[in-house]
Amino acid sequence: MIIASYTKTVLIGSFWCGLLVLPFMGFTKAVFLIAILIGGGLFFHTILRLCRSATVMNAVWAVSRCVGSLKIAPRWISFGAYLGAYLGVVLLLVMPPFLNNYYLDILTLALLYALLAVGLNVAVGLTGLLDLGYAGFYGIGAYTYALLSTRMGIPFWLGVPLGGMVAAFFGLILGVVTLRLRGDYLAIVTLGFVQIVYLILNNWDTVTNGPNGILQIGQPVVWGFSFRQPIHFYYLALFFLVSTVLIIYRITQSQIGRALCAIREDGVAAEAMGIDTTRMKILAFSLGAGIAGVAGVFFAAKYTFVSPESFNFFESVRILTMVVLGGMGSLFGAILGAFLLTILPEMLRGLDLYRMLIFGAVLVLMMIVRPQGLLGNKNAV
């Protein structure tokens, strides 16, 4: 009965996708896509049934018992995670000289979004505060440095902490305002915040130059060496991301991180156990906003131009999608989600008309197959 129901779902879903892409791909390609979806769905179901069979499960259980008796499984799992992280960083360090400027720009953008996703993950993933206004802090950091650079000549390295602190200050204010809100009400207030920021940036002509934006923003300079090439900004973005990941990882492993996770699971129970939920929520908002402000400063310095269109509500949704796809509460999941949602659209760019349709279908399929995200789990860090 279950098999018949699953087969029916695969057939209906495949034909529906084929019908959707028919106007864009033509009859032949649409039929080919239907065949691939049906074959892939049935193959996936076969593998799933095989993995759930008694013979395979008994073998896995026997191996796990043997490994568990040696008391080395947790050590090797931890070692594998750290090894994977170190190898990833080494690969990102040695790869750029072999890439052209186009690929370097794409990877730099992926690193920038990874930085933003890590910051949003503090509020949304660790603390459970649905923030739809994250792009507002991103824009505040970018415009803070843009104004300081063009009007006061403040260098980049001084603009980084200033932009982060200004954004964190607004995060503190928003955290105080939304102190007693949760769920949908919190989401609506943060949505209003990003709209307010966007309207101010777009209409305060005397300060922000309105929709025309701000030009000729200063770029980073170190001992007379100016950052101008894509590879320079790539390594700078990698430096910011690695530094932020190390800081956030240490926080999540501390008492503060456990307090944030307790608030996410049950705020009332956390407060009953003595956790200062008020201070922790404000800290989560401020910390995430500060990271967004630093990312905004980097954005302004790299492109030497900022405009309100780069910091609207849809940018917040894009960053939130990265966190959800990677796994709510998972630090490395947020990074993986950012890379996938930045690189995959570029890989599908050659498909022109229906690349976003395919991209959306992949996201929907992902939410059906693994709703907790790629690396997400209940206690993910």
C-alpha cells in the first residue's frame, strides 16, 4: 500500500513538473525531464527500502556495536569534522591563484553571504528569533562606512569596527523593542524594520543621496598596499569569515551558547531555570547585527558603491533561505547553504529561461526530503 502510494506521488509530481517546464523547454525536453524524475524517484525509493531492510540494519547495528565497544567512535567523528573543516580552509586558501576573476568574484560573494548567514544563524538558528529584517543591519553597516569614507576620509580598517558597532547598536534597540514578542509578531516587526531602513536610505537625499547611492567609497589599504584585485578581496572575505566562525563557535560551546539554545527550545523553562532571557535575546540580536554590519562594510569597500536596492526585504529572505537550507542552528550548515545558494544559480545561468524554475524545484524537493536542512538537527552547532 505504501509502495503504491509513493509510486503514485512520484508519477503525479513528475508529470506536474513536466507540465510546468513544457512552455520553456519544449515537448522533447519536458518528456526527458519527466523520465529522469520518475527514474530518480523510484531509484531513491529502492535505495531507501534497501537501507531499511532487516539484513542491512542488522549489519549496521553489528558494526556500530563493535565500534562502540572500542570507544573510538566519538573521537573519530570529532576528528573527521575538524579534518574536514581544516581541509576546506586549506582548499579555499590554495585554490584562488588557479581561478580567473569571474570565479573569484563568485566565491567572494559566496564568502560574503556565508558571513551574513553565520550572523543571522545566531538569532534565528541558535536563539529561535525569526528575524526578517536582517538586511537592514547589512545596509546600516554599508552606509555607515560609505558616509565615513566619502565625507570624513575614515580608512577601511577603522570603518570595520565602527560599521559593526553602529549596526550592533541598532540591533540592541530592535532587541529591546521586540523583547516581549515572538513568532509571527516578531517577524512582522523585523519586516517593518527593514522596510523603514530601506525607505530612509532611499528618500533621505541630503545624507544617503537617495536611489542614486554613494560612489567612490574607499578601499582597504595595508602599509601602502591597496586592495583592488578580486583575489585581494577574496582573501579578505575569507579572513573575515574564518575569524567570525571561530568566535561564534567558541560562543556556542560556552555557557552563553547553551543559554541561547535553551531559549530556542523553551523560553519559559529557560527563564525558570535562571537564564536571563532578556539579556540573552538582546545579545543575540546585537551580535548578529554586528556581524551584518561588518559584512556591509566589506560590501561597500569591495564595490566602492552602495544603493538602497542592495538592502531590501528580498535580501533578508535570501539570507534566511541560506540558513534554513543549511540547517537551523548549524554553524557549518549556514556556510554550506550560503555557498549552494550563491554558486548553483551561477551554474544554471546557461539555462537562461528556466534556471530559476529548476532552482526553485530543487529547494522545494529539499524541504520535502530533509526539512531540517542539509546539516541541521535538533542540537546542531
